[in-house]
Amino acid sequence: MKVSSVRNSTRALLVVTACALALSACAGNKKNKPRLAYEERPVELLYATGADRLDRRQWNQAVNYFQEVERQHPYSEWSRRSILMQAFAHYQGNDYAEAVADADRFIQLYPGNPTAAYAHYIKAICYFEQIVDVNRDQAATAQALDALRDVVQRYPRTEYAADARLKIDMVNDQLAGKEMTIGRWYLRAGDTLAATNRFKTVVDRYQTTSHTPEALYRLVESYLTLGLMEEAKRNGAVLGYNYPGDPWYGDAYKLLTSKGLKPAVEPKGGGGRGIFRMPFRRDKDKTVQPPGATDSNVVVQTSKATDQRTIFKLPLGKKDEKLPPVETTPEPK
């Protein structure tokens, strides 16, 4: 009786497990199922329609058409291009996780292709645009910095590296701002030694950022509190030599002279405390577009007479030749 009961229980468990696996597979297939109904179409038409949707800022539709390029023409040149276009469309739609996944897929499939540079670039930009303000955790900031540096090291003479260098400056300023925020908190809490370590980090690691003058002033302030007069004088001298006209040096000069420590450099500013911060901008219009996005073998023209967009397909290598239209798409109302 017990054996029969065990067998029945085992059989029921197997049935339940099989059903669960089947449902899971169905759910997975539903999630991965292309949104466009399968209809065999020329690769140029699919790609051109995806590019057209990008122009219209219809990011999800653009992704669908570029996915169709991969599905219907997996071994074509257009398929390789479409992966980067998917990454760009996902990025423009703020779907950063999918954009990074597309970029990683391209890097894995075509690591030696020259356009892999763009995959590394768009991946770094996705991390960059997920950076949060200095009052929150900066894990994404460190990740963005590593990815941007990777672009500069791999492709130093490209336009991607030029943009990455600008963003590295912004990221460093962000990380320095985080250290300053924590340091000020320690000062308010009366933990001067801990605050000093934070300000020293800014001076040592982020000395080219806009936070350096304040960090040097805070070190002067902290060392005076700790009774380390020579250290206070030394940091004041560094501040005066490098930023003689900065308002933070004016404050440091007053503080040092009040303690009988007269710095060698006279302040050139008015002595008021000013704050300058590098603006942290996220501008998708400034992001470099994928290779061939604006100079491909596909032309989309708008007819003023009919107010319709006509998509032409061009043979590879013949950009000046126009063939008869293959699709006409009305303008959205």
C-alpha cells in the first residue's frame, strides 16, 4: 500500500514538473517571439524600413525591423549592421539593458570587425547615462568610467574616443563630488580625520576636476582643526600656487593668516567663496550614430507632392543608382 502511494506521488510530481516546464517554455517563446508576423521580404527593404522608423523616432518599431533582418537574412552584411542598429534604437528608447546586450552580442560575434568599436562605445554610453546624483550609490559611475576608458584605450584615434574623453572628465567630476559630499558629512559629524581622508582622495585621484580647490581648502581647514599647522600651510601653498584667483584660496588665506601662518602667495580674487561644478549632461542627440546609419546603401526620400515617404533599395556599392520604389509608407498623423 505504501509502495503504491509513493509511486502515485512520484508520478503526480513528474506530471506537475512536466507541465511547469512546458508552461515556462511557452512563456519564454512568447517573450522571444518577434513582434512582426513573418513575411519574406528583401533585406534592403527591411533595413530601410528600420532606418525610416529610427528617423521617425519610433524606436520599438525600428528594433522589430532590424530583428527581422537578422531572422530572415542571418548571414548577410545587413544582419551584422542590424545588430548595432538595434543597440542604438534600444539606447534611444532608454532600454539600456537591451542595448548593452546587443552590444555584447556584436562583440562576441564580430570581435575583430572595425565596427566593434561602436559596440564598445554604445555600451559605455549606456552605463554613462545611468549615473545617478552624488547622494546615491556610484556603482554605475565606476562601471561607466571603466567602459569609457576601455574605448579610449582600444580606439584612441576615433570619434568614439573623443566623446569618451569628454565623458570621462564628467565621470571623474561626479566621483570627486561623491567624495566631497561624504567628506563634508564627516566634518559636520565632527570626524575630522575621516573627512581629511576623503578630501585627500579628491586631490590625489581627481586633481583635474572642479572640486580640487574646495578639497584643498577643506584640507587646510581640517589640518588646522587637528593642530597640524605645517600640513595646513603646505596645502594652502598648493592651493595658492595653482589657484591664486580662486575664491576658495581667498578663504584659505584668511584662515591661515588668522592662525599666524602667512602664505607666500597673495590671493587675486575677492575672497568670497564660490562654487563651480562641471555640468553633467545626458544628450542623446550628441551621441555618435552607428556606422552607416546616415551613409548606408539605403535611401529614404520624402515626396512633398504626396506627403509620403518612398523607400528605395540600392545594390551594395552603387549608392548613386536609384531603383524603382519597393514600399510607400504614409506619414504618421
